[in-house]
Amino acid sequence: ADEMGLGKTIQSTAFINHLYTFENVRGPFLIIAPLSTLEHWKRSVEDWTNLNAVLYYDHSGQEGRNCCRFYEWLYTDISTKGTVLQSNEIYKFQVLITSNEVFLSDTNNFLINIPFQFIVVDEAHRM
């Protein structure tokens, strides 16, 4: 493990961008990090890539995460009869950023069904 301040966040973000841009790995990608660093990770992805990153954490509790899964998870389509059809294959995000605690609580219910292509675990020793 490297010391603080050596650019691990940028290195990880650049590697995800490399996978997406040059290796044709379309994601989705998962970043698991301490709650206090989630916004920093999102800014890093937004500043250094063209990928869409979604924060998925406990800011609004379980209800907020349910809302995120309903509105920000998958692209939807409207049928000719006006009903909403959800695609199980096309995610709205390329990068999902979440906290250690939310990852552990939601893995079996939701996150296990997402075919993540690469996972970054920041501060893995805390898990």
C-alpha cells in the first residue's frame, strides 16, 4: 500500500479510463471507498474521464438508495401502451461509487447482480 498523497485515486481513475477507452471494457466499474472520500472519487472520475459516475451511498438511507436504483440504474423505454420497460442490460452509469458499509449491506440484494468489470477498493484494510 502506498502512502497518502501519491496519487492512487488518479492512477485508479486513469486505469479505469484506459480500460474503457483503449481496451473496449465498457464497464460497469465499481469503486468502494470510505464515506468521507466518495465526493473526491466522483470529482476525480468527472475531471479525468468522460465516464458517467453515480454516487450510491447512505445519504438518504435505504429509501434514497431505492430511488437511485429506480431512476439512475438502468435506461428505461416507454412502450406504445405507455408502460415503462426497464432494460436489464444497459446501465446509466459506467462507474458506481459507494461506501464500504453500503457495499456490505447491499451486495446480496442488488450489487451482486451487476457484472462489474473492474473493482477498486480504497482503504481495503477497513473492510
